[in-house]
Amino acid sequence: MLISGFQKSTLLDYPGKVACILFTYGCNLRCEYCHNPELVIFPCQKKNIVQEEEVFSFLESRKALLDAVVITGGEPTLQKDLIPFIKKIKNMGYLVKLDTNGTNSKIVEDILNLDIVDYWAMDIKYEKELYIQNLTENINYEEIKRSIWLIMERGKDYEFRTTYVKGIHTTESANGIGELIEGAKRYYIQNFRPGKTINPSLNRSNSFTPKELKEIKKEISNYVKNVEIRE
């Protein structure tokens, strides 16, 4: 596992649990609003690499204090040893949450077959038309659809979420996204926040107003029962 970030405690990233977060290096998408450019477009710095031994030593020492491990990125499913890594965490008695962009449905299916992830979080980047425009040639849009279906049908627990960026998304994007995840258990709307991004020109003008976010929630509530605006 190529881990280039390690947050040792969070109350926000696994619902209702105390967790730590591991950030894997590398992603097969280049979303311009991504807040982790150091994991995507910049070379991996040796000084930032976290050794697996350090992670497992920490987890061993925190068994009475932590409930779960969140694996995010980047895109964790690009890591060739992701599955044995998760297995080792599970064998220590921890819950596992996995964040993914859904572009590797075969890995998603393999993990579901092994029943080693307790909570899935899949980013729904766009509606169908924008997905097709923004995916690189080696990523098939059908992978996205299949990952959504697999997680909805077989995930123990899960959420879908979208970061809405004005200039990329509109309030009408909610309808297209809703069609992709119709019948899903849970969906979070995340407003774009300016800061460190792949595209440094994005700023406050790319954030939606509270009123617009409520309009997005109203639209997507036609497709998903539990919709929340994540502050």
C-alpha cells in the first residue's frame, strides 16, 4: 500500500464511530475541484510515505480507543494490495470504511464477495453526460453504473455523495445524479469550499448558496429518501 497521509483520529468520517484515516496515493481521475492535489497530480514525496508497520503498530496500540479505519485517497482501489491490507485490519477487530470513485467495479465486487468492508462511500461526480465527457479513455462509464449497483445491492452500509461546484454542476445536475442512484439508502450534498484544489482558479464564486443547495436537495429527494446537506 502506498500511503501518503495518516490522520490518527476523526469523529466525522465514519458515522457514529471514532476512526483514523489513511490516504492512499494516486487517482485515475483529475477532478479540478479535488482538495487533495498532492495525492493526485504531484509526485509522491518519500518523506510523506507512511509505512504499513507504523499503521499496524498504531492500530494495535489503539484497540480500546478506535472503532474503525477509513481508507480514502486518491483512489484506494488502484492499490494492488488493498484487499490483503483490509483483511489484516479486519482481523484486528476494526470496522472498515472504504471511499471510492467507483471506476474499478471488479475490485468493488471482489471486496463485496469477501465481506470485508462495513461502510462504503462512493463519490458520484456528475450526471451521465458529464461523466462521459470527463472520464479518460481507459475508464468505461459502465464501471460507474456497475459499482453503484453493486454497492446498493450488496453493501452492508453505504452512502453516495456529490461535491457541487458552480460552473461544473447546476441545480439541474441533481436530476441526472438522482437517476443514477435512484432508490439508494443515503445521499449527501457537499458544497464546494475554496482552498487547495487541482484547479487553483476555483474560488468562492464556485460555491452554491444555501437556497440553491436546498433546491438541489428538493430535486434529488425525488430519487433518494434520505438526503442531507453536509456542512
